[in-house]
Amino acid sequence: MPDARDVSPYDALLLLSFGGPEGPDDVVPFLENVTRGRGIPKERLKEVGQHYFLFGGVSPINDQNRALLDALRKDFAEHGLDLPVYWGNRNWAPYLTDTLREMVRDGRRRILVLATSAYASYSGCRQYRENLADALAALEAEGLELPKVDKLRHYFNHPGFLEPMIDGVLRSLAELPEDVRDGAHLAFSTHSIPTASADTSGPVEEHGDGGAYVKQHLDVAQQIADAVRERTGVDHPWQLVYQSRSGAPHIPWLEPDICDHLDERHAAGAPAVVIAPIGFVSDHMEVLYDLDTEAKARAEELGLPMRRSATVGADPRFAAAIRELAVERAAVERGQDVTPCTLGALGASHNLCPVGCCPARAPRPVAAGADSTYA
């Protein structure tokens, strides 16, 4: 086993997230950042922004990232891990390029990256790698010495990610009325993506119907359902469902949508549903709006008892998992033999994204992979 306090050769961890507006005036500029290059009119962005305006124009994601930063720093300090933690976003302050510039000026030369996406997909992995390459290109143009950047492996099947979600489902089941609890269906929800993107997610050998994206989510759902059965003695029916679809209507996306699923479960006589947002690290806007607003309203219309379980957020077990992943990756970089910590049937994901993994429609420079522009 590697030394639990040795993270050499790394000298910093970067929490890389999506970002979100922190006030009404931020909403449209934020959405312009998210959709840059797609030619979406400002009036359409204002319509989309209504989701944020319902919550005062503030996305919860930034405060949730601050809580995760605190949890990581606390866990690292308690376990003697000397690894400073920084934070940068793709679409809002603190911007990734600004944070990387700060890290370089602080003397950081080997950086581990924690992306707030646990699964393989273009938008959940490769796009972050493109953003890293863009930021490194900006620093190169400024004449700064570029750090070496590596991304932590996908952590969807790490116990520290799974256990908080299992507990969340158990708590939600316990909150249901006793007469419908044992018959409740479990709806494991994640972000819908175009089927073409899903089919090419993960390494080339995993491409196919749903690709690694669907396979990984199904593995997580099975692990949670099995754990719930073991701890309650009840075998709850379950299904993987999707939310937050966007884009042109003629382009196929993963289905079924969560609200359509609620209709189907009600028609089939399900007495209750627990929605578990396994595709998300924290209770950000898509969870609050698509599940706590839209899906909740649909369930109430149907008279279908529904509870929504929590995401992992800043759970101490998740912070501990990140520490373990950092130590694991550092040991691999030092050439040590490591047994990765995972649950389920799929084993550990790759440390280095291979060529052809989660390809983009139009190739762009990337970092932190076998096809990196920046080594």
C-alpha cells in the first residue's frame, strides 16, 4: 500500500467545476459563457434564465463547491496530507485560467485535477480537458511556465461516492408513509445527453449502445439497489432515468425523461417513488429545478408520493475518497503497484484518457490524456 500521506510528485489539487451565477445580473452573461459559439439569441437565454431567477438568480453550485473545498482541506489536514487545494470554473468566476495562473505564480508545477463529474462522457470529461488546454494555451501566450496537469480517474464506483448516496436513498425511503414504503420504486436520475454522445463515451472498446456513460450509471444504480435490499430486506424495482434535456428536438437524447417516468410508474400502479440523482455531485440548479420543482410538481399532480434523495455534496466520506484517489494516483506516477478502491462490476477507470475516448464532434486541443497537446 502506498504511503497515505505521500502525494509526490504532485504539489496541488485543482477543483474544476462548471460554475454558476451568483446574482440576477450574472444570469445572462453566465449563460452566454455556457453557450458561446452556438449562436443562441439573448432573448432565448433570458427564457432559459428563468430557472435561475426563480432562485433569486443564484446557482447553489458555487456555495456547494466552497463547502467541498472546506471539506477537502479539513480532511487533508487531519490526515497529514500536504496538498493545497485551489478552485476554478469553466463558465464563471473563479475562472479556470485565472486559477491556473495563480497556481503557477504560487510555484505549483504538478497539478492533480478533480472534475465535479464522476462519469465518462464528452461534457463530463473531455470538455473539461479542452478547457484545461485552453487555459494552458492562454498562460503559454503570457510567457508563463506551464505546469503538468493530470486528471483524477472517474470516481463513480468509489465507496466514498456510493455510500453517501446509499444512505440518502435509505433516508428517503424512511420518510415515505409506511403503507407505501416497501412498494416504492427507485428512479436513478442523471443528465440526459445525445445518444450519439453516449454511444461514443469512454474508451473506444466501450463504444456502442449507450457507451461507458450508460454502463457506468447502471453499475452505480445496481450497487445502490443491492445495498438497499441488503439493509432493508426489501427488493425495490428500479430504473435509470434522465433529466435536463436540451438542444434541438430532432436530435435523439437518452430517455426516459424523469417526468415521463413518473407518469408511467403512476399508470402502472407504483405506490411511491424515490428519485436518486446519481449523476450529480451536488444539489445544483438542475437538481433543484428539474427534480425539486418540475418532478415534484408532476408527482403532486399525479397524487404519487415522491421523495428525492441527496447528492454526495461535501460529505466527509466523499472528501476522504478524493484524498484516497490523490494518494493512489501519486503512487502510480511514482511507479508503485496500486490496488484501486472500487465497488461494482466495472473496476477502476483509466488514469490517463486514451486516444479516441469521448471524442468531440470537431477535434480540439486537450490536456491530461494520451492525446494531450500539453504533456
